[in-house]
Amino acid sequence: MNYRHAYHAGNHGDVLKHAVLAETIRRLHDKPTPVFLLDTHAGIGLYDLSADEAEKTEEWRSGIGRIFAASPPGIDAYLDIVRALNPDGELAAYPGSPAIASALLRTGDRLVLAELHPEDADTLRAWARGRPAVSAHQRDGYESIGAFLPPPERRGLVVVDPPYERDDEIRALAAAVAAGHRRWPGGRWLLWHPIKDRSAVWKLQEALLAGGVKGFLAVELLVRPIDGMQLAGSGLILINPPFGLDAWLREILPAVRDVLAPQHGSYALQWVGE
């Protein structure tokens, strides 16, 4: 695999994914029982926005750069973590999904991270070292779903954010998630996907429904109109989202859209298969 998230850390897709991730975990903490978190394509945990990779693309400037400056309402669970990493008010570091989840762990919660890229897996293990409730593994993300589910904690969330490099990525993703959902029907799932054209989105949704996932919340945030060529935005598929998350999304998406893409941006939210 060639994908390295360091080139894209903090972009508009990360803003959507990580804001929803933080809010989902916050809502899971409404109950005192322990929570299990699995991140199947974890990356390296924490990103240096002054590194060559981030500076080469500068995608973070039109993503977290704008959100950090504007601080739209309703996403403080996410922004508080970013602020804590940048206490002087200047963006220098950005938390990946592992860092966001780790920052929200309570006593008794547990976080398992999987990353296949050898160099990134080494970096991830070094980042996780010293965090007793966090374990990092170099392994295939889809295989980790079968390996770690169902967890003894019974409550929790699986984050699936693959690089979409494989020709059969949608089939592999849908098959792994459907199988994991059968093993752990009460688990929550957050699946991220890019949006370049509608056909790929529909294909993923149809594959999940065909695999036995009977209903989910589909979310999208576009920063430009879809033309089939450029990355227009990204989407989330939320299976068993916590109560009230859909209402929260309806409140925050307009404000996030207005910050990221006030002229050509759009958002959508709908229940599929229910």
C-alpha cells in the first residue's frame, strides 16, 4: 500500500470525520459502563503540520485551518482536543483518529489500533507506547474486525477509514463491516468514504444493505460540486449511531459548511434502509 495520511491530515474530510468521532464517543460516555474503540486504518496517531508531507499539499489550511480560526458552534468535543495540542493558538499539530479517541478515554475504556503500512505502524506503536489503555498492531484493518469483535466490553465503536486504493475496496469494506456487524450487532460503526461521483456512494450503500446491514445514517459534506473527477467532499455511514446524533448533525453541518466552503459547499443527511 502507498497511501500516507500525513499528506491529507486536517483536510475537510478529517474535519467531518473527527468532529463526528469525538461527538459519538462523548455520547457513548453518557453511560458509565466501559467502552471499546477499534480504529481499523489508524495512520500514525498525531501529525506535524509543518512536516514536508503536510506542507507539500497544504490541505489542512482549507480544512482545520479554517475551522480552528472560526470555531463554529457545536463541535467543541473535537476542537478542544485540537486546542489542547496547540495551546499557543497557532496550529502546529493535528490529532488523527487515534489521538482523538485516546484523549476521550475514561478509566476502563480501551482503544485498539490497526495499521498495515510498516513505517506508519512503527510510528503508531511508538505514539501508543506509555498509554496503558491503547494497543497498536501492524495488521490488515479488515482482518482486525474479525480478530477483535465482539469485545468483552459489549459497548463501543468501530472506525473504518480505508485508503480506497484497492480496486475491490468497496466490496472488501462492505463484506468486512457486514460480517463484523453480525458478530457484534449492538456495536456502533463510523465508516468514512470519499465522494467523487454518486455511483461509488450508491455502490457502497447497496453493498452494506445486501450484506445484512438493515439501516444506517448517511452523511455527506461537499466543498465543491460533484464532477466525477475531483474529490468533491466526503461522507460518513453511521451504523447504530447514539441517540440524538442525527439531530446534532443537522445543527452543526450548516455552520461547518459555511466555514469550509461558503460559496459552493453543501451537505446532506438521510437514513438509508429503514
